[in-house]
Amino acid sequence: MLSLPSEYNIVITALDTLPDVTMDFVRSRLLDEELKLRIGRTARQGQADDEVTFKASSLNPQFRRCYICQDRSHFMDRCPHRQRGRGRGFRGGGRQRSDQPRRETAHLSNDVLFVALQCEILSNEKLFILDSGASNHLVRSELEPFMSDVKPLSHIVAIKIANGEKIMASKTGCLRVFCQNRVVRVEALIVSGLRHNLLSASKLASRGCRIIIEKDQALLCNEDFTIACENVSGLYILKFDFLGENCHLGETSQIWHRRLGHTNFENLKKLGLPNSHGEKCSPCVEGKSKRTPFRPVNQKTHHIGELIHSDLCGPITPASINDERYYQVILDDYSHFAVVKLLKTKEEAADNLINYIRELETQHGTKVKRLRCDRGGEFTSTYLRNFSKKRGIKMEFSISYNPPMNGKSEKLVGVLMGMARTKIIDSGMPKFMWGEAIRCSAYELNRVPTSALPDWKTPSMIWNGRNDISKMRIFGCRAWSVTLPRDNKLNPRARRGVFVGYCGGGHRIWFPETNEILRSRHMTFDENVMECKAAETMKNLQLPAQEESTPEPDECDKNEADAETPVGDEEVPVVSRRVRKPPSYLDDYDLYTAYCMIAENEDPISFNEAINEEDWKEAITRELESFNKLNTWTPTALPPGRRAIDTRWVFRTKEDGTKRARLVAKGFQQPTEEFVYSPVCRMSTVRVLLSQAVLNDWPLRQFDVPTAFLNGILEDEVYIKYPDGVKRDGDKVLKLNRALYGLKNSPKCWNDHFSRVVENLGLRRSKFDFCLYVGKDVYLVLFVDDGIITGRKESVEKLIGYLQEEFRVKNLGDISVFLGMTFQRDRDRLLIKQTNFIDRLLETFKMTECNPIATPMEVNFADTGEQLSYDVPYRKLICSLMYLAITSRPDLSFSVSYLSRTLDKPSVPTWKAAKRILRYLKKTRDFSLIFGKDSKHIVGYSDADWAGDRSSRKSVSGFVAFYGGNAITWYSRRQNCVALSTAESEYVAGATAAQELMNIK
């Protein structure tokens, strides 16, 4: 393109900015530009003097011709044959005879149209001849049947042709023709005796049409399209096909096929229209193609474990009682015995399959040969593939968008959901009990005869050799669990609850007042009473409406799942509903929870599970002692019109291995609070303090506030129910005197109280960061209940002493671990790394065995792929990487910022790019952010990538600031406006950087 003339520079510049350019696209753009330039040159030439233009054109021998002898060497006025009377048809032989035609022409000036030429060499009636001498469009009278809006003229118009004859036009009409893939409308005079249809050049020009005359063609240019007239024997002709309202002659079957909405070609034959059975219509093939029907699979298995089916369903709203949102079905093809697992995340599916296979091989003494599932990321992971490869298990994946290929597990998913939905409606239980309903349904389905087994046997009979249904009870009925009293023999010996399922050797019972599920062998049932029967019919479970859910097989695909329908089971179709998303402002909290998401351990999920372990029992005791010391609550009767809030225990293992138990109130049951905002310190503030400490050789002390929220004083009256582990006092409830974890206003109460105490000690709160407190020679920064203090040693120790007296804070000594960052300090420098966090991140996403790579992202990476058709933990991964990028890894800023633009709709390339960052982290897991000593100056650097975002054409700004030679803040973000030049993008980046520097200063 560099060899093109300068007139094409605009097009070349535009093409350079496009991401993907093909040769066909470049060719079409250049041809369009050439046509525009040609039209522009013709318009400029038309403004020249007519006489000069005529004179210049007459010198061209190509256009020179004598109309008497057709010789190109002279004009008619110098023709030697003129004196012989050969030209009388045009002008006459002498002066006296020439006056008569002129007078006649002058007399008919209002009614006569002039035609320059009548050609006899063309015989095709479906063409127009472009005529510069015709003052109106003319069509032959034979075409009148094809015209619409035919009207008689008010008076007959005489038309004088080149040989001197006159032909008459008495009608006018509209002729619609199909020309060069376009429908053209021509308003013309209908002339009897006209041999050829004439297209008036002057009429076209008056309608705004430009006419460009070339050697081989003439171009008719309009604002919308361009039509080419072919040069045939010196005449410019325009061929067309009829498109009249009264006829379909000459029109192809494809045209009528498209007119009639791409109907079948057989219908054209029935209507008497042209048809062709051999033609193919590409839009029909693309729009009407149907899948080849699946044939019933006749290949039968011969023993347990020969073929295992598995599938996943979810996410389901609301979450189950234990916060699961998915359920996984595992089906043995031979026995049709089904196993159901409830999952919190899809990543658990691979482990469930592996454990199932190991248990099957151990208990039944048989080897699994094949594993059939869909192409979900949970099944196609390297982790599961490697396991199958080592065991010699063949993995069979269904083709995308073809659920019937995995028909048995797909069918099972739908049957279980239908049974669970029916149970919830019948029992009146809350929808979050869907997990128990699914488990119970699978247990019952295994003990119901099915036509897929010989002699209508049950799956349990094939799997276990027996089919015991003596334990069967109605789901949701009233039940009592026998509990022997330990403290007082007069207390009740049974506790009433709701039957929700089966367990090994017993039943599962749910106690709504404590929202806990216990296993019991000694049970009494009343199947005539539904304990949780609601007053109104429960609505259907909300399943994801799009690709997140697993579709159920259609009615037409019943044979594709071998039709193993249990006797007496009636399936109700699943009704999908839109899943309501949380407000967008909650996305900001994803970053602060990313560390907690990765730092998960196998902690207890309920009080009853934790109380049996000594370490957790001590943690619960410490938490209850804190409540008593701070006088957290007061037993009282619940006032009329007030509601007591439920509570639950949350258990977490900290980074140093400490067991922590927290009693959390269910704040979502609390009435709406107006003021609940509580600040969190910025990471740049933390790094400024770290740099300040290194530059001045100050100590860095870390402290922790145990049960921090309990220090906040509640101004409103809040009541809670007695939590587990606290002895009840009749029907009383607990009135909170202190802020409890989980309440909406607890963070604000704690932060306000801490600020008042610290300001009374002589420190002032920063206006730029509300969690930074500045003293004369001491600084304090707070992140919820963890803090850092630096300054002169005496002032630091004095401030810690005050805080210990007021809040009983723990002095953790020199900083070592803070917000997931590990600190290592010597005399002159401080190293910050997050090796442990990276290791857990790789383990969480099963990338511990991945191949390391030297860069976090490909050069000129572009998101050009299709959206993922299966669910992946993309948001969780990006938020975790974002936490790394803002704490200690500025080298991840650009790549994480780029990938965060597609959190809601990740594509295949972005998911691969996110995993590439994990590979980069594996190679650079020991990288550290180093703080050393240098001059105490703040220096900032900014840059911009003009139009770096190809989708929106917005520029990307990059910024990093140093204090004392230490990186204290950085970012890579897309600009809010579209810059029109490189200079503008640089200016925007510099202005944003200046704002950040002013804030730091």
C-alpha cells in the first residue's frame, strides 16, 4: 500500500488502525476510494467552460464521425457525399429545403422530444440504451403489460428520431426492473413503433445521478449505488430482467424462492412459478439445518463399572442449607445406580469422580473402563485426565451443544430435579432445602423398578443385592429424634423436627429453629402432618436461564437415553427463570474477599461439627468469654413488634494456624440501616508508611484487635436468638449492647469508636485516607482489625501500650505477615513477597503441575474468540490475581486490568490468558517487592497506549510512583474518554497521574 498515490493516504491510515485486515477487504476499500476520486474529478471537470470542453473533446478522433458516410476523418458539414443528396434525411440538400423542418421543429417545441440515434444492431428487448439526446425515458409499447401506473397523456407527444420519422407517445407508466442485483424504478413514456428502450441521460442528471463515461463502460452513480452500462458497438446499454406486477417471466426460481420467504421449491411449482430442484440456497442451509437424529444406543454393558456417566447441574438459586449451588450425578450404566453429590463450586466435581471410582473398585472389585460426560471444564481438566490415563480409563466426551450424546446423565438430572421440586411443593419446605430433596430423590430412585433393567429390577438390587424399602418415609413429614437428657431426667426425651432424608443406618432430621441437620437412628414419624406446610404454593426453583445450566433432553430425545423411566415416576418439565444478579456496586468487594477465597481450609461448617474437636472447642470458649467480659448482650423478653435475628458460627484457620471461631449475626434479617459505611485503608498508604520506616530506620510493629467489632457501641436496639453454645433462659432473647459480627452497622460502629479513642490519644485522622492516623512522630494505619504502627521507637511502644489498655490488642512484634503479604527486613531494606498465596492459588486452580512461562501475557493479545459455553471460575481467578497486582506485583497490572474487562462474559482466549498468568506466577513465585534507601523525593512516571483497547478505541494509561526509590503506587487502566491523538492520550494519562501524586503528597 505504500506504493499508492498520495490521494489514498486517508484510506491507508484507516486500514493501519484496524486489527484484522484481509486482502479482499483492502481491495474493496481501495476500489471504493477510486470511484469517489473519479466522481470528484468528473465534477471538477464539469465546472470548466463548456466551449473549451467541447473543443477539447472534438480533437479526439475516437469521438469524430460523419453521420452521412460514417467516416471518422471528417464531420458531416465537410462530407463529399453531401452534395449528392445523401444527407437529406438529416438536414436536406439546400437552404430552401432546410427551412421547412426548422419551422416545423419550432412549431412543435413544446410537444416534440428529440432522439439522437436509432440502432438496429441490437435485438434483445430487455435492455436500455443510454441516450444523451433523449429528453425523457422511452420504452417500447410491447412492455406496457409489464408496467404499473399506466396513464394516458393529456395530449399526444410527437417524437422525432434520427432518420426524420416521427413516432407518437400517448401513455406514461412505471417499469420496475431487476438490474445488477437491484430493483430499479423507471418512469417512462410508452412509445409505439420504438425499436429499443432509451434511457435519457439528461433525465438521470436532473434526478441527481452522476454519469461517468469511460472507454468500456458508463457508470450511473447515485448516493446509494452504482450501475455500470456496458459498451456494445459504441453504445452504452443496460441489461435488465422484468419485475412487473403482472408477470414473472424471465425471473429465476431463486428470486421467487427468496420473495416467498425462502419457501420450498416444490411450492414454487404448485404456484406455477419457475422452480429448480437442484439449486441450493445458502441462507436456507445455515438457517434451517437440523441435527441428525440420534439412534438408540444398542451397545449394552455387562458388569458394574464398565461405563460411568456423570453430569452437573447449576448454579441453583437459592443456595442450599450448606451453601451448595450445584449437584453432580454419577450413574453406573449397568445397574443404573445413581449417586448424588452437592457442590459449592464446580471444581469439586473431579475429586468426587475420583473418589467414586476408587470406592467402586474397592467395594465391587471391578475396574472402571469408560467415563462418559460432557465437555465442561470440570470434566476436561488435566487433573482428571491424568488420573484416568494412569488407571487406563477411556474418557468419552459429548460434542458441544449435543446433550443427547450424554443422554442418561442428562435424563437423570431432569428426573431428580422434577422429583425434588415436587417434594418441596408437597411438603411446603423452604427452597434452600433443595439439596436434601435431591439426595432423598436419588435414594428413592435407586429403589424403584425401571424398564431399563431385566425383569423390572431395581438399581439397588443390582448394586447391593438387596432392595430394602422399610426405611422409606414421606419427605418433609413430622419426626421426633430420641435424645437422652444428660442434665435433667425430667427434660423431654425427644426433639421434634422435619424428616429430610436418609443416611447409613438411619435418617436425617432438620430442626428449623436452629437450622441444623442431625443424623439419628431412633426416630418416630407422623406422616400425616407436613411440618413446614406453607400457606401458599411454593414457586419453582430458579435455574439459570442461559448456558450456565445443563439443558434437559427434549421429548423427541427420549429414545436417546434408552428410556429408562422408573415405574410410577412422572416428570414435570423444568421452568427456567432469570437469575437475579447482585447490585454492581458489590463488585468492589470482590477484591477484598479474593484473599479469603484462596485461603480456605477444610474448616467445620457447623457448630455440631466443631464442638467435637478440642481445638475448635477452645476457640468457641474464647469467643464466649469475650462476650461475657464486654457485656455483649442482656437476656430480655422480646418487645411486641420486634424481631429477633438468627445467628450462626463461622470457623476459620488463620495464616499462622490459629483456630478462630466467630459468632455472626444474619444481618440480612436486620431492617435497612441508613449509615453503614466503614472505610478501609488504601494499599498505597500502607506502602508509603513502609517506605517511610525504611528510609528513617523506624521500627514496624504489627497489632491485632481480638473481637474488634465487639468494642463498638450499638445505638439502636437489636435482638438476637440464643446461639448454639449459650444456655437458654426460657423464651427470652438477647438484646445486643455491643456490635456483633454480621450486623450491617457493626463495621461503622467499630471504626467510629476506634477513631474517637485514637484521636483522644493525640493522633489526627488523615483527610486523604480515613484509616491513617498521624501523630507528632508516630503513624498508625488500620485495616479492619489489623494495624501497623511506625515512628520513633519510644512513641511506638507508648502508643501500643495505650491500645492494649483500651482494646486488649495483641502486640505481634515486628511485621511479618499482613494481609497475605510476607515481610522480611534487614538493616537497610524490606522485602515483600506472597509466595504462600501464590502456592495456594496454583493449588486451588489445579495448576501446580503447569509449565512455567517467562511473560504474563502474549504480545498484542486480542480477545477475538467466542464466549465460553461452560462455567469456569473466571471471576474468582481474576479477583485473586487483582489482589496480587495491587499488593506486591506491579508486573501483573496490565494483564489483570485487561482481563478484568470481561468478568461477566469470558471467552476462550481470555480464560487461556488468565491461566497463562498462573504459569507466569509459578516461574516468578519468589519475586519480591524491595524497599531500600534513597533520596526522599516523590517521582512519578506515566505513559499511554493510544487506542490500546481495540473494541472501544480508548487509550490505556500506565502510572507508577516512587518515594525514596520505592514503588508505592501503580496502575494500568483504560481511560474514560476516546482520545483523538497520541498527544491527547498522553495528556489524559499525565493529568490522572498528577492527581494521584497530589493525593500522595
